[in-house]
Amino acid sequence: MNDFPRSLMEFQQRFPDEAACVAYLAAARWPHGFVCPGCGKGKAWQLQTKPWTWECAGCGKQTSVTAGTIMHHSKLPLTTWFWAAYLMATHSNGISALQLQRQLALGSYKTAWLLGAKLRRSMVAPGRTPLAGLVEIDETELPCRSKNDPPAGGGGRSRQGKILVAGAVEVEDGGAGPGRLRLAEIPDFSAASLHAFIAAHVAPGATAKTDGLPSYAGAPGVQHDPHVIGKMAAHIVLPWVHRVFSNLKVWALGVYHGLRRKHVQSYLDEFVFRFNRRRTRHAAFRTLLGIGAAHPPLGYKILISPEAQQ
């Protein structure tokens, strides 16, 4: 499980059929051999009447290799899932649902969108480590288009026609470069919203470097290092988080032609996933499937409902 395909040719050679995909998933779920989730015993046999399913010799419980994953109960072949994961993980700028439909010859746009949405939801690792050390934190606005928003958006700090996003970037080696990233949609720029973002994504004891916005003052658990910008360009004081915001806006327009408020957090998570694995894009394929195996299956109604209601 430590190696991964580094090219399309290697990928095609390694995963030519369903059997190869099943073997990979089984090794990922049970690296030391099958373990029954019911009784914990390791003796089982693979059923011939049910695809990808093992029956425990101790308690008789039947377990599919895809049970408890985003692929469970899917009618799509595992090879399609693997190709979709590889394309989403290794494309430097991501891939839209329309591109997935064309590349994988899927029958409908809806199928491609659901496939991408499920993989996108699996990009956040449960229990991931919060950012530590020196962390640049700032907020930005993304244009949002819907029939109820004005073409130019509301003025000032109005949320109308805009998506408000908070970002935090670890600073490596005394400012030599950016480390890990976190992005989250926020309802406003109030102290309550920004303090909640910091508490969720920044480790206690870290130093939060900000632009001096009063809302950051008093954030619990961190050392606040405000730099009042005034007439100075913001990217001079907070270079890495502003570079992230610039790339995020170009990516959102270039790949998805703008983000919709309904599913914005999933797209922010995709950008974070790709940014944090920018030096190991091909390894991201293995990471994506591994993370996906830690998530329960997601139904259609959950995927299409607004994320704020979930």
C-alpha cells in the first residue's frame, strides 16, 4: 500500500479490472488479513454469489469490501470509481462533473456530479491535526451567482451576492513558504464567526498573524499577532494566505465557472485537499481512497441538500 501509480500507464496496468480494484480495497481495509467487524475473527471465505463479499466463519456475518465506504451500494463499476478518484486527485486544477462525464463515458451529467460529490465529501480526514506554529489568518469574498443575488453583489461587507470565506495557512521555516491550509465559509466577519473558525482549525498555543481586524482580538487559545495594514498592500503583511485566496478565486472561476453557496464548503475542502498535497499529487489518489473508506455512504438526498442544513 506504500506505492501508487505515477502515470496513466501505470494506473491502467495496475487496475485493469474489478478484481484488481477489489484486491486494493481489501488490502487497504484489512492490511493484516480479514477481520470480521462483528466478532473480530479473521477466518472467512469470499462468496461466489455476492460480488466483493466475505462471510465470517465464526459468526456468519457477511461483509462487502465496499461496506461503510462512499462506494457502498453504488451501481458503478469499481474501475469507474478508481478512475474518477485518480483524475480528481492528480489533475492540478481539479476536474468538473462535465469533464468527468466525458472522460469516463458516463451516461448522464447527474451520475458524474454525484460521483464527484461523493469523492469530494471524502477529502476531509476525520480527526485531522489543527494548524500549529505561526499561522496567517485572513478573510475574503468570493462572487456568488444565483437568481436572488444582484450581478455586482452587495456593497462593503454585505453578504449579498458574495460568499464569505476565512482562511488560515501555516508558515514554514520562518516565512520560507506555506504549509498546510484550512478554508471555511463563514456567515459574517464578526468576532463570533472568526473565533469559531480559529478554534476549529488552529491548535492551542499557535500564533495567529492577522491584519488587525478588531474581530480577531481575544480569540481564545492562541497568541494574537495583529499587523494593522492601513495603506499598505495586504499581501505584504500576509503573503501566503493572500496567495491562496488569489489562486482560489482563479480556480473557482476557471474550473467551476463560479461557486454556488449551496455546496461551497465541499469545493473549499477540495481546494484544501489539493493544496495540502501539491507536492505529492499522485500519492493523493491513494490518500483519497483511504480517506473515503473512513466515511459512511452518502445518499442522493444528503448530497443535494444545502450543506448548512447537514
